[in-house]
Amino acid sequence: MSAPGGLFCEHKRLRTGCPQCKPSALPPAAANVTPFVTAEEREKKEARRAAREAKPEAGGEAPAAEKKPAGPRGPGKPLMPTRAKKRGVSADEAAAAKPWWVKK
């Protein structure tokens, strides 16, 4: 599909590249539009808001959640947990192992 009047504007540029002819993200009339809300929806919302405000009063103060202390941060300190490195073989295990490359 093409824009009305062709792809190029009066400034001899593509309409998508010309700052004067580029369509804005929001139309100017759309900024003042308010959504339609029925009276029932408004009443339900007000009832929920009143119930939410009344809840802390009835139960007293809610205990604050304890925050975990921040872990190490900065260069060289990963934010994600890393997998533990595989340990090497001990000297006893190495001596007890039979080499596979030796002929029988």
C-alpha cells in the first residue's frame, strides 16, 4: 500500500524519512480522548478501593517484609548464580586408573 499522493513528499524525500511529513505516533485528537466507563464499573471500582483502604485498619499494621542483603556486585561478580566448577581427579584416583591406550 502506498501513502496518499505517492511515496515522495514535496521536499523530494520519502514520506517516512521527512520529519515534516512523517505521521506522528499519536494523532493530536487522541490525547484528549477518555475511555467510556459504565456507572456499574465505576461503582465496583469504588467499592474495591474502599475495601482495600479499610483492610489495613481492621488488621492493624502489616509486618514489613524483610529484604535479603544485596549480594556481591561489580566487575567480575556475576548477577546470575554460576554452576560450581568440576573438581579435578585426586592423585589416588589417577594412580588407580587403568590407561586405555596400553595394549593388553
